[in-house]
Amino acid sequence: MLEKIEGTIIKTQDYGESNKIVTLFSQKIGKFSAIARGAKKPKSRMAAVTQPFIHGNYLVYVSTGLSTIQQGEIIDSYRNIREDIVKMAFAAYISEFTDKVLESYQPDFFLFDQFFRTMNWISDKNEYMIPVMMFELKLFEKAGIAPTLDQCVLCGNNEELSSFSIVEGGLLCKNCFSFDRYSIVLPSVVAKLLYIFSTIGLDQVGTISVKQKNQILLRKILDTYYDQYGGYYLKSRKFLNQIDLLK
């Protein structure tokens, strides 16, 4: 069935001498993979519209297996991302993580919206670590590995949450703090931020102002938590760690 689909390319791979297989994330049909014939040829009209991070309209023969892209039109090339290696690294990270978490042909309108807004934030602004972490928490939820952030993971108390336990998988209150001597002590504002960032969408945020030391602490928590429960090998994450951007 031939359909017009708006989406963002989150993965590309070569296929034969002149073709590509691209993976798109769309609102309409979710994640899907499609062959783009001739896309490796420099003069092909398909070459420009099948680059990583391109957001466009695509005319696609949709199949339960491998679909086929007939043509495409660029809506946003995310030029700012392409011209900045740091922005590109973070865009690659959230794209690869999204690809790993999603099942094909299962639309998720909220996650698509948050992915789109996060990409735009990375492209348009200089400070984007918090939006990236907000989206990561949404992906944790989608993957079924989300930490408990609305109450103490051990007793259920939702007051005086004072530390984060990697082992227990969430926040601990002051009464349960001693059950994990390796738990990460948190200022009350950081505990609240973790919950807020996991529940609200980026569309509900105008500006974001978080102290640098608290951003570092939040980053440490998410990284350590992912190392424990993530389960996905992400080449982009390895690259970010190598250039010390996730620390």
C-alpha cells in the first residue's frame, strides 16, 4: 500500500552497491525500515532525503516486512546538528536508543512528539542536556526499566526522599536510606527534578534552569542506572563516553 508518511530517519545502512536501508520514526505507523534504491549514488534524488536525522515527507510502499521508499521531500535537514559534532553525537544517541526500544509498526504518538521536540531543542539551543535526560527517562519507561521516582522504592513513602539506589531501582526515603549504603545522596530538589522530568513533556517546558552541579548529579544517576539495567549496546553512547560528554 502506497502511503505518504512524515518521519525522521534514525538509522541508515548500506545495502548492495547503490542502495540503502533506512529506519524511520513516524507518528503515523511508528518505526519502520525501508529500502531506498539508488540512495548511495551521489546524483540520486534519494541521496539527500535518506541521510541520518533528515525529517521529511516520504512516499512509501508499506509492507509488513521491508517497505520501499519511492520518493522523499525534506522538511528539516537539521543543519545545526550536522555542523556541530557534539549536537550530532547527542542526536545519534537518542536516535539509536529510540531504535533499540521501539518495536516496528507500533505507533507511539507521545514518544514521537517528544523525540521530535528533543531533536528541535538540540538543533536550536546551546543547552540541551536536560531535554536529552528527559527523553531518556521516557525511553526507560518505554523499555520497561523505569526507576521508581514518585515514592520510596522500599516502603512507598513519598516524603523526604533523600537518595537514589541503583540496586533497588529508585528513590529511597530517609528511613530506608540505610538499606543501601551505596545509594547516591540527593538534595531534595534533585529528587523532585527526577520525578518531574520523567512525567512531563518537553512541550510543557519553556526554559530550563538547573544548576551545573545538579545536572552532573542527574547525569551520574542516569548513566549508572543505564549501566545496570539498560541491556542495549549503543555505539553512540560509547562515543559520548569516549569524548566525556555523558559525564
